[in-house]
Amino acid sequence: MANRHLSRSIVLQALFEWDFSGHPEELKAIIDRDIAEFAPGHTDAAFMYELAETVQRKQAIIDDIITKAAPEWPLEKISNIDRNILRMGLAELLFGDRDQVPPKVAINESIELAKNFGGENSGKFVNGVLGAVYKEIGEPGKDQLSKPKVANKLPEEPIDISKLVIEAKAGGIVHARHENVDYVALVHDVFGYWTLPKGGVEEGETNEQGGKREIEEKLGITVKELGPEIGTIDYVASHPEKGKIRKIVTFYLAEADYQSLDLHTNGGLDKAAWFQLHEVVDLTIYDDILPLIAKAIELITQ
């Protein structure tokens, strides 16, 4: 049986060269050259061609997903190696044949590539991004039996979140009243979910100031009044340089005039829209966002 780990390593080297050089050469030709140099006689070229072609064909979608899963780390700032490992992992995770490559295998292989070819925190970063996407798509194959663990492999140490660096983020849900009808504004992401606009709180800003600014920048509107806090979300994320960091997002209810929405984002979101309150129940919304929207609607209707 062909060594798929070696095959993925060759595809990664080819993608690295193709990406670094600005795509002047056909990706297949680079793969052929790398096979001849690093794995003469290797018989898994068809798998390598297919994986590389999927990355190339789906790159725009995959890059949007990377941006959504790691919104504070712009794509061009991610190292060439980590960026292309993520592209390969997502290509197999989202567009591959799960009977041939189960999701857990796609993720584990990507983590191993990151540890072998990336920097000190590459494995954790790739694990964090692919793990987040895996959860968003419903964790397919979660109950599938895994191979026995290597006896001498040490378990990962538990994370003490009290010792992690905290990044403050803020955002909210916008309410407007038009012709005696209440509306809320939501944003839609590349995973197919409706959610709330949010972003990082800048140095010198309060959470309220950062939340108001992010809402206005994301939706292209003016917030007349920032209302009460409707809740927070606290989670741990992986950063390619800082490792594990803790992010605390505070959400507010904001008031604005009913006006056209002009979505401004650096990736991860693809549209914004107003909804009447009764329409929200039919939308696909993240489980952790639902209570926040429910609380906002409760405040609006009081």
C-alpha cells in the first residue's frame, strides 16, 4: 500500500513552491519533479494529483473558511507552510472521499505535517483551525473507532485557562423599527450560518466602544445607541505564534435606523440582512449564538 503520509508531504512541498513562486509553473509538473527527487518509484501519483487539484480548484472557498476559523490572523500573515497545510487538510476534510480518508485522519495527518515542517506552534495552530471547522460541520465520523494509541505517546496536558493571555472582542445584534415592524440585522458566514458581527477591541477602547465600532464597520451603518449587554462567549483558540489564547467576546444590543446594509469584512462573511423577529426562528444559527439572539428579542419586545 502506498505511503499516504509521504504523498501528502510531497504535495505540501509542491504547494509551498507553487505558492511561493506566484504560480508560474503547472502544479502537476512541480509534483512530478518532487516525486523524481524525493520519492523515485513512488506509485501514488494519482492521489497526489487529485489532492493538489482539489486545493487549487477550491482555494477561494478554502481560504474564506481559514479566514473565518482564524479571523484575527490574516491569511497572508500565516506562514506559507501552515497556510498550505490548512488548505490540504480542509480539501480532504470538506471535499474528499470520507470512506477513503476519514475526517479524523485528514486532521491528524495535517497536524503531523505541521509538526514536521512548520514552526514551534504550527501543530497547535493547525489543530485549532481544523478542529473548529470539524465542529462546525457536525463532527462527521466522531464515533468511528480510532486506531490504538501508541503506548509511549504522552497525553496532552490540560489547559489552565486562567494562565492564558486574554483577547477582548466585542460585537452585537442591531435592532431597527421600520413602519411599526421590528427588525434585527445578522451576518452570514462561509459555513452557512447566520451570526452576529464582532471583532477585536483595540488598545485604548472599552468593550462598548469596540463593539459599536465593529458593528458599524462590518455592516456599514451608524449605531444611534449601544444598549445593554446581552451576553459573552468565552473560548480558547490557537494562534500560530502565541499558541493557545483565551478570547472573551462581549455582545450588546444596538439601535440603528432601518437602512441598507453594506457588508465590509476581510473574509469569512459573505452577506448581511435584516430579518423580522418571527423570521429568525427559521434561520441556521450557531448554538452558542441562539441564547444571545433570544435575549435580544426579549429585550426588544418588552
